[in-house]
Amino acid sequence: MISRTKYPITNEEIQRLSEQAGLGAVKNASPLGAGEYNAVYLVQTNSGEYVLKIAPPESVPVMTYEQGMMEAEIFWYEQMREHSKIRVPRVVYSDLSRKVFPAEFFFMERIPGKQLNEMDFSEEEKAAAAGTTARMAAELHRIKGERFGYLQMGLHDDWYEAYRAIIESLVEDGKRQGHSSRRGKRLLKYIDDYKDILKAAPCCMVNFDIWAPNILCERTEAGIQYTWIDPERSFWGDAIWDFICLELFTPLAEKKNSLAAYNEATDLTVLATREEQIRYAFAQAHMGLIMEIEKYYRYTLHHAGWWRNVYVSGFLFRHAFTTLKKS
């Protein structure tokens, strides 16, 4: 999708970056993926096939938590590779200096396969894929942290402090674009009301972006092989946040299939208790506020992404505030 944040790179620049990375002459380069933030290209060279990922240049305004996100993505790939059984691509070269190119970038190996949403699955295979995704989330949550928050924003001693700082930054991001978020301010009050519940959340790696295009699938003789890509929006936080993308738009207590698959593989069972449903409501509101604010950084009123964000953020806030008000 077209977005203001994507770097408009030329073929000549791709050739120069490939040479800098020691990957050889470029045979072909083409846009890749359904992402809306970084520019991503499939690059074929004399030495193989790679994925080139380019962050927005410094001149492009981005939200606070997105600053330094490419360095964080490389860190999270390393965490997944070293501390889980989840298959992820290997980063082969990175340059975050902006000294020879006006944007951060890296090359990683190209993993064969199709995005999960593009697979020609039978109904049985779709159900199996959903279960596998939930178990992969459980595997991810085995990667434990000691302090909470986004690496690029600074870490905190508990999830209440980290989450409040994240929401405050999003509200301020809106102000910088001339937008005052009433729902963001209301959310801050609820965060203080439920301070003790948020403080009690355990700390693990949270992806918060488990949507189908970030799961690659390949049919092999041994069955379907899954690869997880784009962990750039990960943070140290509450595992409940990742249930947002599992059975999307379904209340936590009704995510029966995802909960069953997740609890088969987890070291911390999720039972949709009252406290877990409150934490899930905060996850909904978090996603809702991101979508409310990011449209000012990426789109215009005439862009489909703007109106998608308006609708989805409204849906998420309505359900989140219904739970938080009731509880």
C-alpha cells in the first residue's frame, strides 16, 4: 500500500546498496509485501535472492515509537532466532548510520513461501494454520524480559509505567499533527484506575502485529512450513496484547480455538478471566489509538487507509471502553 513513510528508492540506489553489502550486481528488483511503513524489495543478485528493507528517511515525520524501529527489528529477529524454535530469516547486512544513504536499511535472506493470506488452503488447513499461529505466539511468549516497553523508547519497571508512557507518547504524536485525542485522554484515566492490574502483568516478548502477511507458508514434503517475519513492532510487555490479532475482532473469551491451541504450548495459561479481559481491553485501546494517530502520518482524507483506520479504531475503542467502564 502507498504510504508517506515509504522511501521512493530507485534501481540505481538499490544497485549501490547491494554493492555496499557485498551481494553483487542486481539482476532484478521489485516491490514486495503488503506493509505500509517501510519500503521492501525482493532483490535478485549474482549471489542469490534477498529482501531489502528501507526505513523512512529522517526528513519524514514518524510516531515516537517508530523512531529507531529498524534497529529494534534486528534485535527481535536475534531474540527469536536464539531463544525460540520459530523460523525467521537471517539478516545478512545492515547499515543504520545514514552516512552513505539517507535512510536505515538492511538485507535479509529471502525465505521461500507465500503470505498466509495468499495460500490456497482447504478449510481444514485454514483451521490448522490458525492453531499453528496461536502456538507460535505461545512460543514467542517464552522469551522473557525483565523490564517493560519499547526498546527505542526506554524500558520501565512494570507494565503500568511502560504502557502509560506509550499511550502518552501517542497522544503527543497526535498533537504534533494538530489532532487532540479525546479517546487517548480517556484511556489514560482508565490506565490509572486499573493500575494494580497492569502492574501485575508478567513480562515477555510481544509482537503486537500477528497479521497474516507476516506469516510465510511453504508446502514441503514434511508438511507446511511457517516463517515469521517483520517483528519490528515488538516490545517487552503483556502477552495478552498478542491475542488482538488472533481471531481478529472476536472478544477474548470467545477466541475458543486460539485459546485452546495457545494453552497447549504456553508456560502461562490464558483463561479469559476478568483481569485478563480487562488487560485485553487495554490492548484493544492501544491498537485503536495507534490506528487513530498513524493515519495523520501516513495518509490523506482521500486514501483508503485513512478510512480503514477510522472504522477499525472506532470499533476497537467502543469494545475496549465498554469493558473498562463496566468493570
